[in-house]
Amino acid sequence: MEIHTTSYDCQHCPFKSKLYIDLYAEEMQIIDESRKEFFYKKGEVICGEGDDLGNLIYITKGLGKLHKKENMKTDQIINFVVPYDFIGFLSIFSETKSKYSVTAIEDTVACAVPVDIIKQIILSNGKFAMKIIENMSKVTDDILETRFKLNKKHLRGRIAYVILFLSEEVYKNTTFTMPISRKEIAELINMTTENVIRILSEFRQDGIIEIDGKTIKVLDTVLLKKICEAG
Amino acid sequence: MEIHTTSYDCQHCPFKSKLYIDLYAEEMQIIDESRKEFFYKKGEVICGEGDDLGNLIYITKGLGKLHKKENMKTDQIINFVVPYDFIGFLSIFSETKSKYSVTAIEDTVACAVPVDIIKQIILSNGKFAMKIIENMSKVTDDILETRFKLNKKHLRGRIAYVILFLSEEVYKNTTFTMPISRKEIAELINMTTENVIRILSEFRQDGIIEIDGKTIKVLDTVLLKKICEAG
DNA sequence: CGCGGCTTTGATGTTCATCAAGTAAAGTGG
DNA sequence: CCACTTTACTTGATGAACATCAAAGCCGCG
């Protein structure tokens, strides 16, 4: 991890429109002066389980995973963290130490703002507080809904979901490079590594996708969506 | 449902300490004047899926379930709603219509405060906003943690969890009356009604619990906890 | 180059859902 | 209040979905 040469100030950051839109110029400036921008290589830990939650960190570029240690060998991956996501730091307002980890699964740029400063602004700027609340509400709703849906799907439906999510939401391309291992896919959607591989092979044999190592090419999006929906 | 003769004003309501502690007297009074208290019989719907989220509703007495229609015949129960819980109304800040239902599973008293008034106070009182955020954060964390844990448990572990939760958290008694049917237990912990019954019978045969219809008596809390932990 | 981690495939076993069928309880209308 | 219908509860038998175990090839890395 290294401190990034800041490419732009908060005023011109795309993230501004998401949360900071209602800030007064002085508030914006306080954040701008206190924040730090970090660059993480793929695989680097952005925030570890048990770390002090001193900063509100959000990702501005790249891709991460929000996860939690299950035991020595396995993680539970809660979900992906994409730019402008607020997630993973929800507990920042109720806990002092992080209950989760966030790890870069692509080269990632993150911004850290001391949580005390955020809290101060919440106290003084109601509109900002409201934005935070709305954002938390939305993010939470999303995770819960996704999780309940995934739980009811069969293995094929879950794999279909992951492929579609990465293809459509993250990379916006039918061909993409899997940012995570088979094992991690398993940890994300609650199945075994072996079955992840098995079902990816089935999809390949059925002509739904092409696989070349980490590279996936979606051939039949329509069918994939049917499998995802049907469960 | 009937409008309840208000038993106390907000100032003396036990709920005050939970969220309203930082309110100024005038704010407290605004809430007190605009709120309505309702009484629900067991089985009555407190908030239906698709209803307008015009009010922030919280339960002050009784027990409810937060649930969502899965299809014609089955619900997904997200979790229980106990007094002083804020849950089920998280989406109130990001949606205009409820994505979930809340139904009384015991005789229940609920308080409804127009959400506009809550939002106004959030805007003007930062401490109150902060309390809301902290509460949301905690509640969300809880649900997610519980759900991830439950998913990894086997059927016996899940049933053990429900029995322990009701016995220890809700009724604080080793003997209690199940507020929900076998089918609803199944909908809460993602299994079939048949298996709920089967495993309850197993627990009875193993001398872990006594069953008389809806009445459950926990005989071996220690073993039950082991089953719950082991999964 | 050898070690550990990731990937892959096959065989086996367990957990659990589904189906079936019957009893008990609870609501409904005449 | 009683026949009727529906809903909840219960048990057993069967099969499908999935985890586990085993074994081998592959790749990166010290």
C-alpha cells in the first residue's frame, strides 16, 4: 500500500455527488485536508478484521471484497465493494473495531477520512446526516435482498448470478478476467470449491460460457439469466 | 387494530432512552403530539408489503415478525421484532413503499410517528441523527451476522438456535409458548415444515426438550447450546 | 526443483427436500 | 351447535442435491 499522489481534490471528485453534495465549502475543505488517498495492489488488505475503525474508507477506483474469517482455512465473503460503495464501513458507527476485512481484488484506490471528522459533520449538517442514513439504508437493503435470493438458489443459479454480476455490473463486458479464485467464489456463494469448478465446466460443456483459466467469456447471456432466475 | 389509549407520554416512555435521549423538549413534544399508539392482536398486520412508509413505527410491547412474500404459499421471515427494535423500517429512509411486512405474533403495542417529522428532526438535531445511524448500524450488523451464522448451521443447529433465542432472549424462561407455527419456524430458518417437526421430535426423544403442542420446555440448555454452536 | 496452493475430475456418502398419507385442531356456514 | 372444510401437525419412504474424500496435474515462488 502506498500513499497516492492525489489526483484531484474532493470538490472535483466523482464521489462528491454521492455523499458530499450537501456539504458547505468549509466542511468540504476540512474533509479535503484531512483525507488520505491510498493505492492498493491486488491482494493487499485495505482494512483488517479487528483493526481500529479510525477512518471512513471508501473505494474510488478498483474492486474489493468484504469478508470475514470463518476459521483458519476459510473466509465468508459478504460481497464485493465497488467504487462509490459505502459498505464494509457500516459498523463504523456502532463499533470501534472492524468486524470485517476489506481486501483489494484488483488494483484499488481508496480514500480515508477520519471518522471523527465525519461524525462532527453529521452533528452539524443535517442534510449530510440524511444522506448517510439514506445510503446506509439502501446498501443494507441490497445486501439482505441479494443474500436471501442467493440462499434459495441452487448451485447453478448461484454461479450464474456471480458470472452475470461480474459481466454486467462490474466489467460491463461479456469477456472478463475473474478477479477471484474458485475458492473465493465458493466462499462468496456458500458452496464448495469443487462444485464451483464442476458447474463452471458444465456451463462450458453446455456452450453457455468459454473458460480459459481466469478468463470467462459469456456466450449465452439469455440462458444464463434464465438459470439465475430459475434458481 | 385499534387506537390505544396512550398509557404514557414520550417523556416517560422507556423507548425514549433508546433513540430520543438527545432530543430537546420541543422536539420531544412535537413527536409526542404527532405520534399514534396502536394495539394489534396476535396475527394482525402492522405494516404490509407495498404500504406507504408514511410512519416510522416501532414496537413498544409484544412481539412481531418481519417478513416478505416469497410466492403465493410461502413467506421468508427475516427475523423477529422485539420491543425497542428499529428494524423493518430501515428502508423507510431509502424507499417510499415498504418492501417487507411486519405482523404481530403476540398482542403488540406499536407507536407510529410520521416519518416527515423524524426527518425534520434529523436535519436539525445532529445528535439524534447520530443515534439513528448508530442504531441502524447495530441492527444491520446483527441481522447479517445472524443470517451468515444460520446459513452454515445444519438443521439441528438452526432449530436449537430458535429455541434458545425464544427461551433466553424473548421469554427469559425455560418454558414458553411458541408464538409461531412449525411452518413459520421453517420460513424463518430456511427449511421445510416436515423437518422442523422431525427435529423437534428428535430433541424430545433425546430428552433435550418437552413438547406439548405450542408449549416448549427446555430441559437441557447446555446440550442445546452445544448443538447450536456445533452447527 | 520441490513445495504448497490452486485447479480439475471421479467416486462415495450424508443431509435434506419432496412426496405421500394420515391425524388432530381450528375456523366456517347453515 | 354440528357437519364441513381448511389448515396445522406428524411420520415414513424415496430420491436429489450437495459435501466430502481421494488423487492427480498445474502453476508460481522461494
